[in-house]
Amino acid sequence: MGAHPKQKISNSRRGSRRAHQALTARQFSRCPTCRSLVPQHRVCPVCGEYGGEEILVTEEAAVRKYR
């Protein structure tokens, strides 16, 4: 036999326990180079920069570099 509760958990007690389980929306910021929306603390997928340094070599960045 499995475990069974000895008493009912009230709605408010159950809700208080679950109060911290809500999902939050992702935070976005503007890339200082290309001004596109980027998730915070991530490399920009458009220009490939993070913190003012080029991390990823994207097609757009390669075209800019060799002009």
C-alpha cells in the first residue's frame, strides 16, 4: 500500500506552497551594436557580439568586416 494523507490539505495551504512555481517571461535587452532584441546574457544571434567583443562570426559580420 502506498502512503495516504492523514488530513486534507486546504486550498489556501496548497496554494501557498505553489505560489513560487509561476513561470516568468524571458528578459530581453537591446544589443548595443545592432539594436536587435537579445535574451540577457546571451550572444547576439544577428551580429554575434557579446560585451563589445565579436564571439560568433556571422554572415552579416563577415560582410561588414571585409568591406
